[in-house]
Amino acid sequence: MIVLAKLVLCLGIESTAHTFGVSIASDEGRILEDAKEVYKPAPGAGIHPRDAAQHHCAAAPDLVAKVFEKAKIRPRQIDAVAFSMGPGLGPALRVGATIARALAVYLKKPLVGVNHAIGHIEIASLTTGARDPLVVLVSGGHSALAAFAQNRWRIFGETEDITVGNLFDMFAREIGYASPGGQIVEQLARKGRRYVELPYTVKGNDVAYSGLLTAAVRKVKEGERVEDVCFSLQEVAFAMLTEATERCLALIEKPELLLTGGVAANVKLQTMMRLIAQEHDATFKVVDRKFSADCGAQIAWTGILAYKSGGTVKVEESVVRPRWRLDNVFIPWREG
Amino acid sequence: MLIKKGAEANIHLGEWNGRKVIEKKRITKEYRLKEIDTALRSYRTAHEAQIIHEAKKAGVPTPIIYQVDRSASTIIMERVEGERLKELLPRLSAKARRKLCRLVGQNIARMHQRDIIHGDLTTSNMILLENGEVCLIDFGLSYFSDELEDRGVDLHLIKRALNSAHYRVAESCFAEIKGGYVSLTGRRQAEEVFKKVNEIEKRGRYSERM
């Protein structure tokens, strides 16, 4: 217990979209506990922001209590309360923010507003030991290529319309499955045998997926086997992303390639990214599967980093930022 | 001799009929499906050679094409001597930088006026020649289009390349590129494209506009 007392502990609350997550991290880089409840929309439907918010409200009290209990930490022992301040769905974000504010005020602890995307990058850096990577952030909310320079993550490439996560979610919905659709598409794709031609759109280091979505949906309606379309959709979507990433890697010559975000769990994408990393003498790293999808741990750990470099926010100024870009975040805790 | 492994091609230094040349060879990418790979390499090889030629006709300095081998996905072209803007830009005085960026803007305008979209405008794809002109290379993602949207994306790409790789001087550089662009297309046409650039940015993920 004496050792524990010296540690800085941060409670992290994630509530940007489907997931309500709670976690406690320590400044020695340990995730003491990480628990979540995931809102599931009806098959064929997307997230309804209000329903997601209600789900989070209902899930929050027990989940917060459970995390303290399982981590064997008393609420007063924590040093800061971090929450996902954005980007994400307003109603969902406000649930996490409200709970975090209440806890911070009640426990008299400082509040830390964390950018969710930075959370994906930091939890991946923590679990892989990556130091100066080109980051490929792929999730429902992001498809971006970023590298760090002078206190900011700089975006080198990104999607010009929907994200790769959106692409799979929306396609899955169109063919009658519930979001998130990434795993469904991945499973169906394994049974695909034949390549169905689909449009391939790379613009410099950018990609655009909306044309691909429309075409894939049309192919299914025209009677192509769903498994074949899933297979082709995945091949084209990932090849575009991999090409953009390789172009970026050739441009900035980073020593590491770090894959993170929910879609990082896709084995096919990992295989493709590993190939180009090898090609350009970069070490390939991928976020621990436990933390690839949205989780409290990404907020708790980034909360530690921000808190230790003075990045707290006053309760009255802790307004959520649904469209907060990751390259707008000033980052004092990284060198480069 | 291999001098650069790019994202879609390997660049070799070689000789061709006594000339120093660049051999741009689009190699098979193991990560993508064979069907996608073959179609992309073949299409881009033929297309790149054609567009480089068209850009030259539009008055934009580009490498001379000596030979195109579509089945081997290889282009043999002039070896352009000079420094890439990527390395050069940070070292220049503000005045020299402005002058150079203006030239870049004019080159982009010349292409757009001939319905050429470069598709991969970065400072790595621009070389300062001895005569003071800026040569554009790597037309691998180029295409023909007269749509405002595509011109907008072209300018958006160079703007983002500046913001990420040259963030200290990005703003003044892009302003000067716009200046060069306006000087050839005229204010009215240019403003329409610039408006599109803003629109594309706003459409992107999470742009906060107060």
C-alpha cells in the first residue's frame, strides 16, 4: 500500500459513441482495471445518439462502482478524473462529461478533458512501446495518418469522406446486420472466393470511401454473392489505405508504423500493413487487441499524461467538443 | 541502381542510349489482390506517361519520357537535376520562398487550365531546376478532369502537405501558391476553386468552425 500511495492514479471515462468505458490507470503505465458496456442498435440501424446516451446513463453507476471495487482502489485515492471530451456524438459525450464532472467535484479532484483520438494513439504507444511512429488510426470515427512534430500530431493523410469503420458499418447495415459491422464483414469475407470489381480511390495520401460503399451495395443488389462482395470490399478498402500509408511512409521515413483504433484488430489489415512496414525498414506495431476498440483505458492513460503535464480543465469550462480534431490538440508530454 | 522505394514504384538510376535516365518501375505489391494490382500498375503506367506529356504541352516543366513499357509497368524518363522543394523550402529566405511558391501556384494553374489534376501534390514531387523553374514529377495519380471538386482536392492536398511537413511556413507558402494560381486563372475562376478547398476541409473529419 505504501508503494501505491506514491503512484498517480487517474480514472478515465469513455463515452464518444457505442461504448461506455471506465478504467483506472497509474503513471507507471499500468491499466489497473478496464470495463465497458456497449450499446447495440437494432439490426439494420445505426447508432441513435439519444439511445446511446440513455444506454450510457443506465450503465454508468454500476460500471464506475465495479471498476473501483475490482481495482481495489477507494475513490478518494485517485488523483484525477479524465473523460473523453471529443470528438464524438454530442449526447453520448455529455453523459461521460457529466459523470466525470460530478465525480471530480464530489471527490475534489482535478478534471482532465481527453481527445479520444489521442487516446487511441497513446494507449497503442503504451502497449507497444512505440516512440516515434507513423500512426495509422482506423476506427468508426477516424481514418487518419499522423506523425508527431513540435507538440502536435500532424495529419499527413486521411479520409475525405467516411471512415473505413463507417464504410463497414454502413455496408453491414445495408445488408441487414447491426453496427458495428467490421467483424461481420471480416467473417463473411473469409468465405469470399471471387473478386468483384469495385472502384479504387486514392488521392495522394488521402482516401475516399463513399463511392466504394455505393458500388458495393449495388453489387449485392445486382445479385453478387454477399461473401464475395465483402471479400472484395475489404480488399479494396484496405489496399487503398495501405497504399496511402506506404506513400506517407516513403515520404516521412519514420522508423515505426503503429496501427491503432477499432479496425486495427482486423487481421487482414495487419498483414497488409506489416508488409509495407518491412518494405520501408520500419518496425510494425499494432495496439493490444484488448484496447483496440473504444475503452476507458485510452482515456485514463492519456488522462495521466495530460494531468502530469498540467493539462487540467475547469469544470465550468469543460464543454464537450463533438468535432475536435486530433491535430488541434496541444501536446506538451511528447518530444519530437 | 535503386535510389528510392516509393509507395507504388521503385526508382532506378540508369543509362539509356548514352543518357542518364530514371527508370520508374511499378512493382507488384504483395499486400493487394493480384487482380487489383495488375490493373492498377498497367493503367497508371500508361496514364502517367500520357499526362506528363500533356502537362509539358501546358507549359509545366516535367521530365522527358523516353520509353514506356506497359507490360513491364516501366517508364524510362529524363533524370531531372536539382533539389526537391521538400529539402529546399526550409532553408530559403522568406522572399525566395514566396517566389518559389508563386511558381508552384502558376504550375498548378497551368495544369488545371488544361484539365489536368496532378493528384499527389507534395513538396517531394517538385524540383527546382537550374533555370529557376519548378519541375513537377510523379504523375502516378494524375487524371483528366474539368470539375471544380477535383481542382479543389488538388489544392487541398498541397495545403495539407505544407501543413504537415512545413508547418512553420505553411500559411505564407499556401497564400503565395494561391497568388500564383490567381495570376493565371484570374480572380473569379480561382475564387471558385478556393471556395471548394474550404468546403473539402469542412467536409473532412471533425472540422471545428466557430
